[in-house]
Amino acid sequence: MSTRRAETIAIGTELLGPDRIDSNGAFLSRVLGEHGYEVRFRTVVGDDPAELEEALGIALGRADLVVATGGLGPTVDDLTREAVSALLHLPLEEDAAILAELEARYRRHARTMPPTNRRQAQVPRGAEVLPNALGTAPGLLIRTDRALLALLPGVPSEMERMTRDHLLPRLDATGARRVHRVLKIAGTNESDVDHRLAEVHRSAGAVGWTILAGAGQIEIHLTEWVAPGAAAAGVERLDVAIARALGDDLFGRDEDTIEAVVGRLLSGRRETLAAAESITGGRIARRLTSVPGASGWFAGGAVVYTDAAKTTLAGLPPETLARHGAVSAETAMGLAEGIRTRLSASWGLATTGYAGPGGGTPEMPPGTVFLGLAGPSGTTSRRLLLPGVRPVVQARTAQAALDLLRRAALHAGNA
């Protein structure tokens, strides 16, 4: 099967520092692969004209498709247009249509366009302009003797929209496409998953297989190159085998999140959830409310970080705190029951524990967590000892709590 070579270039000095990453490259690797373009190189280059021109020149010499993101804004450090103009000897010319659209966009927002934005109307001679539905920086498409060069905005939402709407439809057909599937697993660890799937892995054949571990989640990435229009028989075969081997530990695929899976389960059962969060500090509520339509099944939550908040917001009996302490199975269950009652929800979910690095006791060191779950069939708790620094423990706790609820709702639904 025939594929084309692609390279992505992320442009911006900020991407070379410790605080920003090239998320655009990961998106482009996936969608270009689906269209038969295999990303063989991913480059990050700063806002230096000579280095940017050098990086573009190298990429155009070794790839059939080069996609550069960033550097198309109105400021003095946005130099992509100038670098391409110099490299390919294409003079920059002002595009009247782009300029008119820029001015109209500012008028719609009752603002006057700054003079610097006029730079965004500069187009290398012969380039095709790609409209930007979400921002002011248009994309550009240039065909050289050897390769296709796409210049896209660096803002991820703008880049993704432009890629789907304008770049992908313009790509030449290839003799293959890459199918990529992610299977997502919770409630176990990487070594256990690797052991349980050893036999399945040995049967992978030509299907690429990668196992990745995150905070409370394991992912199996399957990759297969197939002819256009053909089914990914190898991926489908392995998917079935993995699901059979892992059972309930497999919670979703591809874009699924555990909070979205929980939402579908609750929505299907016409049930609701309330959360009382101590150690997680609102992380569960934030994840739940990121799911579209969450208002139909998430009743609400409370951050019950202090003892007073536990009693006043979640209705935890003071005697439970006095007898068992804030970090205990009894308190976790009491919080779950209390928030469920307060918000008249079908389920109540609660977290408490020691996130570290301080706190805890010899019997319950930092990382000790208690989860509470109250539902139609009663109340239960779970004790965990989670590794990692404070934010990792908090993230793992939120994941484990949602997984506890997922499994309970799943089996309640099958009862």
C-alpha cells in the first residue's frame, strides 16, 4: 500500500520553553494518517527568520506534504509569511478580499482594526487562501515542484477547523489510510494489563500496538494501514479480543472519557448524581460539567474541604467526624449519603483523603484516599493508597471515584 510522507512544523519560540507543548502536531498526525499521509517528522522552531526558513527548506526537501502551524498573526514576531516568501522567492502581495474581511470582522465587534492587522492580508504570490471561520489569520496553501505546503494558524481550534474544512479535502488521494483506535482501561495498572493481554498481543500481526499509562488510566493504541474503503480487520479482531479479556476494566474507546461514559449510563437510566469532594477540590464536578448535556444528569456538588463544610454542605453528622475523623470510610460514606439526600439525587459520590506531601499518619500515609458511593442499592466505600505528587493523587482520586460509580451504575443497569 502506498502512503505519502508528511512533516509538521510548529512555529513559536514559546513552544521551545517549559510551559507550552505542540498539541497541534498530535492532531495532525492522526487526521493526516487517516488520509494516507504518514507524519515522519515533527519539528518545533522558534521565531527566528533564518532558522524558520531553514526548517521549511529541509521539510520541503523530504516530505510530500508540509503543514506549518503558527506565525500567521499580526505582530512583529509572526514571520511565517515572510520566511516562505524568501525561501520560495514569492513576493508578498496584499489580498484585497482578506483585508476587507478583516476590517468587516472588527466592525462587527464595534472596533477599529489596528494597522498591524493589515499584515495578515499579505499573501505569497500564487498561494491559495484558506478561510478562517474562527479567527483573523487566514491559512495559505502553496504547491511547489515537489511538495504541498500548508500554512495554518497556531490556535488549536482554528487549526483543527481549517484542517477539516479546507486542507483535507484538497489532499491528493493515496493508496492507503491509517486506522487508529484507542482502547481505554481503568481500575488496574499497566503491568496487570500487559500480563492479561500477552496472548492477544502475540496475535497482533501487522497491527501496531502501544500501551500507555496515565493518572488512573491505561490506553492500548492499535494502528493498521489499510486500502481506501477497506475495513480494518486486524484492529477489529484485536478490539474484540481485548474487550473479552478485560471485561469491565475496558470503559471506552477513542474520544471517550470516563465522565462521558458515566453520563451516558446515568442518562440512559434516567438517574442523577451529586458529589461531595474534599481531597479532589471540585475536580470531579469540573470533569462532569465538561460533558455536553451534563445538566440532565448531574445535580450538582459541593467542595467540602473543612470539617464545617462537611457538616453544613453535605449533611455529615458531626458525631461521624468526632468518632472516625475526616479521612475514613465512615466519613466518605456519610458524605455520599448526605449530598445525595441534600440534592435529591439517585447517586451520591464522595472523596476524602491525604493528598500530600504533608499530613497523614503512620497508618494512613499521604496518598491514602477513601471513596464513598451511595445509590439505589445502598452505600459502599473503597480505600486506596495512590502514588504521586499532590496533583497526581488528586487526579487519580477523581478518576477512581468516577470509575467506582461507572461500575456500580453498569451493574445496576444490568440487574
